[in-house]
Amino acid sequence: MGKDVIIACDFASKEATLKFLDLFKEKKPFVKIGMELFYSEGPSIIKAIKSRGHKIFLDLKLHDIPNTVKKSMKVLSHLDVDMVNCHAGGTKAMMKAALEGLTREDGTRPLLIAVTQLTSTDQMSMENDLLIKEDMKKVVMHYAKNAKDSGLDGVVCSPLEAKAVHDTCGSKFLTVTPGVRFADSAKGDQKRVMTPSEAKKIGSDYIVVGRPITEASDPVSAYERCLKEFTL
Ligand code: C5P
């Protein structure tokens, strides 16, 4: 389990996504499909990508009352995806319900990962908008611990937080980390970044990489470079 590169397929349409994935003839990468594509294309996009042999992280970040999340997770488990997520802010009861809904009759289920505080939320907005007055790092670690206590498999976090998450929740608790850039590539709008080999060193289990691969002149070699730096 773990140690893989997940390509963030942030494309506007099914056509653009499948055209991109057609470039990969041999190893089929693990891909992340987000809300925009899923809401515009529906479950058929998942079936199309699955039938081509890819693993899928369906990044829908569920957050609602436990009963609704449980029933929605049940629907997602039948889509045969490999990883899904929900907000730890929905409480332990919600995360436990998510896990229950996700578990299929034969006991198998996709990995379930929690979102702690979004990286778009900073200390000031957390204090002023959410009235959470604690230090951000403490909040993130507390949410990660709640996810672990609820039986989840890991959290999405910055690679800079991966070590602290492992120290708090154990080395088997998965860290899925976006914000990865090659040493020689543009950062784009990501502020705090790490290279794939740095992410490997600090113990990330999965790195989520979008534009350094999707916008590369040769996406297949960019993916292979990323995989090599992260896993070898
Ligand atoms: O193109 P880039 O490598 O920046 O893509 C990173 C992906 O990870 C995007 O899909 C982005 O939405 C997602 N993500 C992130 N930071 C987070 C959570 C998710 O960049 N904290």
C-alpha cells in the first residue's frame, strides 16, 4: 500500500481527460478526478477511466450529516474507485459513518482519506471565520488524530506536515500530499512546495501532481521522472 504518484486530472472535459490518458501506453498512472469533472460528466467518466486500467482517487471531499455521507459513500463504493475523501471537520461521527457506507458487503472498500484544514484556510481566516483560536498545526494534527481514531486510512496534507502526521498517527497512517514541483519547474499558484525526492525523504505515501505533468511538453516522461524521483 502506498508510495505512488497520483496525477491530478484537472481537465475541463471527458474528451480532454481521455486524450491525455491515451498518451500512457504502458504503465497506467493512478489519477485524481475532482468535483468539476465529476459534476459535469457524472459517473461515466469514472467507468471510462477504470476500463482503461487506471486507479482512481475521487476527490469529492464529502461533508454533511453522518446519514447522508454514509449513503453517498455507499454509492461511491459501487463506482469501484480506489480512494475517496471527506472533511475531518464533519466530526468523528461523520467519518465513522463514511467508513461504514464505503465498506462493501464483501468487506472490501476504497481507501478513505480525510481533509483536515484546506490549505486555502490560513490562521487568520480560521480564527476569524471559523472561530477556531488554536494554532493551525495543532488543529491539523488534532483532525488527523480524529481521522485515525475513526478508522480512516490517512489525510491529505502538505508534504511539510507529513512527518508530523506520521509522528502523531503512526507510520502506517497515509499522507497524501499535493504541492509537489520539480526543482526546475514553475511553482504556479502553489506557495510551499517540495520536489518528489524531498517528499519521498520526509515520508509522503502518495504525491498528487498536476500541472508539472499535465502541462509538460512530454507528460509521459514528466510522469516517469516523477515516479522515479519519488519511488526509487
Ligand atoms: O497542478 P498542481 O500540481 O498544483 O495540482 C495539485 C492538485 O492537488 C490540484 O488538483 C489541487 O486542487 C489539489 N490540492 C492542492 N492543495 C491542497 C489540496 C488539494 O493542491 N491542499
